Amino acid sequence: MTHARPQRHGDAPVVVTSEGLPEWLEPVDRAARTVRPTQLSRFLPPAGGGGRPSAVLILFGEGPRGPDLLLMERATTLRSHAGQPSFPGGALDPEDGDPDGEGPLRAALREAEEETGLDPSGVQVFGTLPALYIPVSGFVVTSVLGWWHRRTPVAPVDPAETARVFTVPVAELADPANRATTVHPRGYRGPAFTVGSALVWGFTAGVIDRLLHFSGWERPWDRENLVPLDWHS
């Protein structure tokens, strides 16, 4: 399926298409086209508008250990979300374009390139998820889905912002042994993943959790496996 509207990243066209995706990615593509915002989160963009438009890139690749996801870990010196694993991404810049049009696509690719050194020409954008809201930061986030059809080297571009860039096999994310529920000091609970030395939680873990579920990759796991948010400190 090819969407009619071409998008652009910088001077290069970026066509949103699901043609030619590997078979294992087809469940993600189907989920992206059918999932409703309320099935992803209870935090939805303000009805009257508002919030700061932003975008993240959810990039699926096929590495030596099978299908994987690209993640980065924010520098511990940052004031916001220090040391937290996340998808590459950030706020839209004016040159990215309309938040309701091409803006999120261009922002997700631009931010991924600026943070990880990713070459956007090796990425096939095949869809987006409904925009969600992060109350603590006021961001309205569009998740852009990509297939890393031509892998290129990635690494932190600015160590002051990005501590490391890494990939996580989807099989490890779906492994019940790596699933947990984080407990915020204020009582909030949310899904989490313990992969290697990283504790993936918050918005990133919530989106991964829903993608696993709606793509049919989720395996039964112990939701009472509680991990306090100071687990990684």
C-alpha cells in the first residue's frame, strides 16, 4: 500500500509506503493502519489544541539476532529524562513543516540523523501511529514507523545529549523474562523492559508494549514483577 502524498526530508523525497516490507513487519503495518488512539494510551492530545508537536522514529531493522529496534540512551547530564532510553526524536522545527502534514515525518528522520548519525536514505517510512500526549513535558508525539532496509553505522553524535545508541532484538522485548511493571514514587505504574543494562520505561516502553500487543507478538508475562524507577540509578 502506497499513500498518495509524497513527503520530503530536506531535499530528498520520502514516500510513505508499505510496499516491499519483510513479511515479519506486516503485522506492525496492519496494526498501524487500524489501531485507535485510545488503544495506545489514555493520554491523548488536548481536545482544544495545544501541546508542543514532536515526533519519534520507531525504526525496525534485521540484525544478527533477528528483527530489532533502534534505541538511544539520553546523557545523564541532561535536565530532562536524563539517562533514559528512548526512540530517536524531538520537537518539530519550523522548517519541518505542518504538524498535521509532513512535519512529523521530517522531524523524526532529522532528529534521528542528528542524534544517532542515521542515514535517512536507508529508511523506508511505512506509517505513523496516532499522536499521543506526554503530560509531564507537554509534548504531542507522533510515532513514525520505519524499516531499516539499508543499515548504516550509528553512534552518539553529541555525547552531551546522547550517551549511547543501540539495537534491541524484538525477541528480547517480547521475552516474558524481560518484562516488568515500573512503579513511580507517586504510585504510577507502567510497562517496562529490562534489556541488557537498560531499563526501558515511560512513553517508549508504553509504545513498545502496545506494538507487541497489536502485532500479535506479545507473550504472557508477569505484570506483578514490579521494578522501582530507581532500579537503574
